[in-house]
Amino acid sequence: MSRVTAAVRPLPLPNLFWPLAIAVLCLVTFGALTIGRFEIAPAEVFVILANNLWPMDTGDSVAKERVVELVRLPRVLLALLAGAALGVAGAALQSLFRNPLVGPDILGIAPGAAFGGALAIMLSGNPWMTVAGAFTSGLAAIFLVLMFARAGARANSLTLVLAGVVVGALFSALVSLVTFLADVESELPAILYWLLGSFSSANYSKLMVLALAVLIGIVPVMALRFRLNVMALGEDEAAALGLRVGPIRWTILLGTTLVVATSVAVAGVIGWVGLVVPHLARMLVGPDHRALLPASAVLGGIALVIVDTLCRSLTAAEIPLSVITAIVGAPVFLLLLRRAAGTGWRNA
Amino acid sequence: MQIQIQIQMTSILGAAVRRTVCVCTVLAVVLSARSALAADGVLPVRDQLGRLVALEQPAERIVTIPMPAAPMLIGLQQGVGSLAAMHPESRSAIRAGVLGELFPAALSLPTNVVGRGFMPNVEAVLATKPDLVIQWGNRGSDLIAPLEAAGLPVAAVQYGGEEDIREWLSLFGVLTGEQANAKRLIAARHEALERLAPLRRLPDAEKPRVLYLFRVLSGLQVAGGDTFNDFSIRSAGGRNAAADLQGFKPVNREQILAWNPEVILLNSFEPGLTPAHITDDPVLGLTAAAAAGRVYQMPIGGYRWDPPSHESPLAWLWLAARLHPERLDVDLSAQISAQLTAIYGEKLAPAMIARVLGPENAGQSGDSAAHE
């Protein structure tokens, strides 16, 4: 058996995980819809939602209906989808590169997407162009990372992470250049606000865009779950076992880049989720990717919905997402590193 | 006191000593009079950072970098006067407001003297041959040091509230030799606040909840309790719905609906922003303000009325008329026209006043091309 699967043990009672996880997901989602700065009772939220399926008496509060359906619902769903996508992307990337420190932000995809999106906002302002720009430059970033990392004979993980940090720094500098060149009155405030990361401008068209990206990007990655188990043995062994390593790697890279870039395009840069959630999922269900990827999706969705609800409800002013994801994510990550120290991860 | 001492001393001491004492006394009188006058507003004068501005005569060519400074100088001098160059945003505001029509010469002044973030382009500044530069003092010494290194006198000002604008006015008055106009403008502010005092004394229940939206199109941001917009709202007899926040903060639509303001004020500088952005929004359109049609865009007179400026008395009057229309029985057009004429010394055409106060008020400069 591979050293990876043997060394990291899942918690006991893994069969309870899925019912529990789905239940928590539903609870958290509904709870998020009832929480907010505008007073709405949970029963009223339920009635408003149910009214869409079969007619019920919602009372005459148009305001409550619109707050639930136009402000909270798209936002919660967007957070759910983005969290799930980032969780899966993080897990897939960590397995692909066989490196626990890897995540969409460390590998430079997120800063790369930020540059493309900022450039698109400056040049056009069309939301579709922002998505396209974010995707293209996210892809460019990951290509650069692979080029740098393969400068030597083998791409070992340290080189990979270093290359990711360097490329990330490069694209962050390019983002600064874009903010320098942007028109101070119209383009710059839009770019800066977008970069901070927020779901506050969530609407159904952004939800559609992300859903499309997830469909195109994550579904193939999910389909390759078992093959990721084999890839964990190392590329040479996987190839020897008959796996077509090249196409698998490209599918995963392209798919994860698409969803990360799209989530950056609709919600700005969200750090830590892609890095921490896969570790949590691995603790709960083990390293078998057939369970790990869906578990990362569920946990990522739950995490980001909770974070976004905090950001929009704790104070009258909106807290940027990156503040809370960093405050929570960094200590959790350190804890996980301590727990997993010396077990399991062998970097070939 | 000094004269009594002198008489006693002449009766006691000899002639030579008397002569020395005379000279010393004269010197003392002159020096004490001089320091009293400097406090009164005579060059050389201290700027808002407490630095002595190296100017012996009123300036004849001034470069202004803070955005409200150029229109303020035009107001003090009732013409372009010694204004030699300004910030490109100042020119956008001048073009969008009435000063572009009253003083067309202002539109052809150079604006290339400033780079990104109020950083002075020293060579461009020197090319205009100024004898004074007005610059922000509370944004770091990097903005001032290059100018001083080039040998230019710099007067530094701070961004703040009502007290700061009064200091700006007296400082600029001394620097341009227009102390009388400066006093007049400061007195006008005092009079305006006094006139609106009855509105401030109303019980809270009769003061409408007002929300100023600092940004709308690139994310909703409101002005908190320590901003000048809060001061303006309170001066005009309103209550700031966002008073619990500090500075300019992002909020979501749900929070605005929860505050349910009775009046919404839109900023004057986002291009393309109109009240329809609020009234047509499915969530913001449900606020009391949108339902009653009380969504107003901050006007531009000679300069924008949102931030602290020399036209704040007009802004307060306009706002009070919007907040308490039944209590303030005033012909707003006539009043605004009269006050603008008093500031700038020029008669304003009715079309200009209509543009300042009208619903399709030119709050947006739309002049991104003004950045040259």
C-alpha cells in the first residue's frame, strides 16, 4: 500500500461522516439565510423560500422577501459554490503536486487571476471579460510556475512552492502596476474593491457564471478521483501502472485553474480556504480521493458560508473576507501541521 | 507699562545709558508688535504643520495640489489671480461646476504638476515658475521634501473638518494678501451655522435619518460619525443613520434597508451615478428615502459640496432646505445665486444656477479625459 494512505489515519466512525456533513451543510445554509443585519425570523425565511415551490402566505413584507431572495440567497449560494470549488481545487492540487503546502494562492493562480481580472476591469468593465481575463492569466501563472519548477531535472516540491511564491509575487506586482495606471475616478475604486474579496455584490448572474465554471472545471476533476490515488504513488509508478499521466495532469490543472480564476473573478481573492480545507477533510475521511474530494467540497462550502455570514453580520460595516479567512485559517493550518508532522507526506 | 519704566530710568541714569535704553525699548516695542501682528495674519506665516512658510510678500504664482485649494483661491481672489497650476481633479470640478464659465482662464492652467497620489512632479512645478506651492501635510513628508529641495516655499494643509477649513481660509488669505475676503468667508460659515441652529435644536424625532453614500457604483460605502459629511448632516438638522461607524466604510444593501434612511445623499464624483441607481434597485428602492423620492445628488457650485470647502455654507443651506422643506421657507435659487455672487464677485446666469441645483445636476465630471 502506498506510504501516503497507510500513514495518515482517518478519525474513527467514518461512516457517520456523510450524513453528518450533509446535515450540517443544510443547517448552515439555512442558518445563514436567517442571519443578517435586517431582522427576519427563521420561520419567515422558511415561508419565503417555500413560497417559491408552492404558494404560501408570506405576509405583506416585500422587504423581507427581497432581502432573503435577492440579497442573502445568491450570496449564500455563491459562497457555498466557491467554497466547494476552492476546497476541491486545493485537494486536487495538493495531490497532484504531492505537497501539503500547496493551494491556489501559494501556486500563484490566485494572484495571476487577480492580475487578469484587474486588467479586464481597467480595459473594459464587462463582467464576462473579467472572468475571461482572470482565467487566462491564472493559466499563464500556473504555466510559469511549472516552467520555473522544471528548470532542474525534477520538479521537487520545494522548487514548486518557491516558484509559486515567485510567480505570485510577480503577478501581485503587476496588479500594483494596473492600479497605478487605472483611472482614479472610475476604474481604480472598482479594482480595489474587487481585489479585497467580497460576496457583497453577489447576484444570480455571477452564480450562473461560477456554476458554469464549476461544471466545466470540477466535474472532470471529480471523475478522476480514483486516478489521483494512483498518481500519489509518484509519476513514474503511475505511468508504469498504465495511467496516462500527462492528460490527467493537464485536466486537473486546467480544471482547477478555471474554477479558481472564476471564483476570483466573481468574489475577489479568497485565501486559505484551498489550503486548509483539504487537510481538515483528510483528517475526517482519510486520504482516499474518492472520499476526499467530495468531503473537501462539502467542508469548503460550509466554511466559506460561515465566514461570509460573519463578514456581513458581525458589524454594520462589511469586513473583507480575507481578514477572517486569515485569522481563522492560519492558526488552524498551524495546528494541522503540528498534528501531521512527521506522518505520511513523503515528497518524491 | 514700558513708558513708565522708561521715565523712571531716565531720571536715574546717565545720557549714554539713556541712549542705549532708548534703542532697546524701541526695539522691544517693534518686536513685540511684530509678533502680535504675525499671530494676526502677516507674512511670514505658519502653515497647518507649524512650519514657517518662507514668503515675505503675498504670493504671485501659486501651484495647488490639494483638490479644494484651487477653487478656494479663486474664491478668495474672485478670479484666477495668482493661481498658476492645479490638480487635474480640481480642473475637472471647475469644468463640471460654474467656475469654468465664470473664469474660463482657469481651464487652461496646467495640471501636469501632480502625479499619482498627490506626488508632485517637481520639474513640471518648476516650469510654471511658482513662488508658493500648497500641498497636503498629513500624507507623509515625501510629498513636501522634493519641493523644498528644489527651493520652493511650501504651505502644508491638513484634511479635517470645520476648524481645518477655517484655518485654510485664514492661511490662504495671508498668503494671497486677501485677508479681508478670508475673514468674510469665515464669517459667512459662522452665520450659516447660526441661521440653521434652530434646526439643530429640534428633538431627534423631528430630524430625518440621512445617509450619505460615499460610493455606490464600485461597492456601497457610507460616511460614519466622524466625517465632514456627518457634520454637514447634523448642521442641517438631520441625523446620520451611519453615525455608529467611523470614517468611510463598506456596507451591504441589507444594512442600508435595516437603517431605512429617510433621505439618501449621493456623492458627486462617481461618473454616471444618478438617483435612479437607488430608486430602481429592488432592495434599496424599498427604503423610505427611495419611496418618497428623497434621493439627492450632492451639487457642485464652484466646487463639490461633499467634502469640506469654502462653499460649505451653501451646502448646508441646500441640505437644510432638502431635510426641512416645510420649516425653511427660502428661495433656494435666489439664495444660492446671491451667495455664489458674494463669493466670486460675478453675477451668475439663471441657467448656471439651474444646473447647480437641478435634478440632473452635473455631479459627474465624466471628464476622465481631463487627466492630462
